[in-house]
Amino acid sequence: EFAGQKVQDVKKLVQKKMMDSDEARIYMEPERKVMSRSADECVVALCDQWFLDYGDEPWKNTARDALKDLETFAEETRRNFEATL
């Protein structure tokens, strides 16, 4: 189907075809080592579920409901969660 064409001309077409037929997945990785604020090396993954709209009120309400049943072991921890939400 793409025989005789330059790679640069068909690369995106082949990618789309393979993605559409479930023969491939998009793969991404960080360009360099990722470090946390506490200087720990991080393992990074790009996953759709990691991207949350923290300002979304339905999400906040769900999180507040979950917090009601969460054992935080210290009232200060609970207050910090509540303040964050």
C-alpha cells in the first residue's frame, strides 16, 4: 500500500492505520530522569486516568464522599484533605 513512498511522507499514515487496526500503541517516555521535590527518582507513566480536572465540581463531590469513609488516623490529615478539595 505504501511501497515506493518516502518514509517521511507516509509515517503518520502508517501510524494511524496501525492504531486504527489495534496493531500499535502510542509510546512516550520522559526526555531525561525525573526527580521529585524530595530528590527521589520517579517512575513516570503517561496514562489517560492521570489527567484529572481538579476544578470539576462532580469530581470534587465524589472525592469528598470518599473522604467521609477514609480512615486518616489523624484529624489534621483529614483537615488537610478537606482544605485541598
